[in-house]
Amino acid sequence: MNTLTIVITIFIILESLNIIVLYFFPESDKGNGVKIFNAFEKSKSDPEIHAFINYLINWVAGTKLIFILLLIAILLVGNNQIKLYGLVALLFSVSTYFWRLHPLIKLMDESGWIFPKGYSRTLGYTIAVFLIVFTISLIVYLILNPE
């Protein structure tokens, strides 16, 4: 088992837990649960908005599930070159968080619209650590497999 397989497997496990939270415990404050957003509780007073938010929660879970299942397929039948491309795709896709999502959650955090305060910073650091681990794994793999 090489670094690519290990890192992709860890990501699959962690994201699978997030998918479970989104599908079965969306009001949780753990993982990708939406309890941290004050607007989620407020949406319950407007059935149309609440239904829309629940739709988006399940849509996010579904897209995560598609991504995870593709990674599982890569692990099961892909050679190391395919796993390498899979990790590069993972690195790119996760990094897009800082382009669109981080500015939004930072605004919500600064405006007091999420709880606990500072959550955007914690999430940003967590995702940055993922990106660092992906990058290190990629570099280690390329050094150990110079072909």
C-alpha cells in the first residue's frame, strides 16, 4: 500500500462520515452538520425555505457520495498512475473551498451568523491540513516512484 492509497482511503473514511451526518443527522453540529448555521433554525419558520435548504443538504450529500464512490472505484481497479491523477483531482477540488466557500463562511462568522464563533478559521485550517497532507503524499510518491 503506497502513500496515494493511504491518503485516498483516509479521505474516503472521513468524507463517508460527513455523508452519514448529512443524510441522517443534518441538524448535528458535527462533521458537515448544519446546526452551526443560525439560518437553518430560522428556516424552519418558512416551509418553502426549509424545504429548499433540506434539498441542498441532500444534494451536497449526494455529490459527496458520487465523489467518494469514484475514489473507491479508483482504489479498487486503478493502477498507481490513475491513483496519482485521482489525488491530483482531489487536491484541486478540495482547494476550491478557499475560492468560493471560505469567503462566505468567513463573512457568516464575522457577522455572528454561525456558532461557535471562529468556526470559519477552524474549518479553513482543517481543509488546509488536508491540502498539505495531499501535497506531501504526492511529493513522497513522486520521489519514491521516479518512473
